[in-house]
Amino acid sequence: VEVDSPAMAAGIQSGDILTEIAGEEIISLNAYHKVMMKQEAGQNVRISGQRSGLENYVEIKFTVTTGVK
């Protein structure tokens, strides 16, 4: 997660595992890039994922406002 990025502003942390963006399943870095390139700048995008908790992973959800391409 880059400093001062839309992801950081939404609360996404380094180590989070993103599993869904804008309703599309993310199974690879390529899938992530394809979904993100479809988004318009300034659009609110729902992101789901997993974060390491004390004993196991917990589900996380964010709304990210996309930046300028």
C-alpha cells in the first residue's frame, strides 16, 4: 500500500489479501489490474478481503475512491 494512496486513505494495510473488487473475484495480480483499469477516476469502489487477526484471518470491507489514472 503506497503512502497517501486511495487504498491507504480507505484503511487498506500492507499484508491485506484482496479477494473482490467491484463485485469481481480477484485471484491474481493480473485480475486485480484488469478490474482496476475498468474503474473511472473519482469512482467509489467496494473492496473485500482478508486480514490476519490474532488467531486466523478476518473478513474486511472497504470503499475506495479511485485516483487519477
